Amino acid sequence: MDRFAVGVREAGPGRSVVAVSGELDLATAGQLWAELEPLITRDALVVLDGTGMTFLDSSGLRVLLLAGKRAAEGGSAFRLVAPQAAVQRVLDLSGAIGHIETRDDIPGALES
């Protein structure tokens, strides 16, 4: 099993980049949500750097969808950057790609 890590950095006022590496699954979804939830505030932009995410299960998918929903309801934005092929496949097969905003890179995701 890949080791899971999550790090948060500020990318300007009201802008955060959350970098995830390893497997986002039942064992780690709560840890990611604990980092994401306080960042999703009115007018915030939260970018999840998915370049290091190697696996995504339904628990992790739920966190991503919840973050997107909370952001949309609260007047903020949540974007996922460059998920790896295995993660992209889960997003495509589940239909989640229509509910999660994705970008190719972090600079593009940080643009308004």
C-alpha cells in the first residue's frame, strides 16, 4: 500500500493548494476531508493537486464530490489538477467528472 500524505499551502489570499500523494481510500478519506473542509469558505479557491494520487476508491470519490458540492453551495471553487490515469478512470466511469472541475496544471487551476 502506498503511503498517504496531504499538504496544504497558501497560494494567495483565499487560495489554497492541497497536495495529495498515495492512495485516497477508506483509510485516508477522513484525513483529506479534515484538511479540505476548513478551506472551503466563501469566495475561496481550493485546488487539489492530484498528480501524486495513485488510487481512488468510492470513499475518496465521496470526499472529492462533497468538496465540490460544498464549494458550489458556498460561493467558492474546488478544482482537481491532473489526476493520474487510474484516478481519471474512476472519475470517468463513475460519472463524477461532470461534477468535479478539473484542470491540467496548478497555474491553470489558480486562474479565476
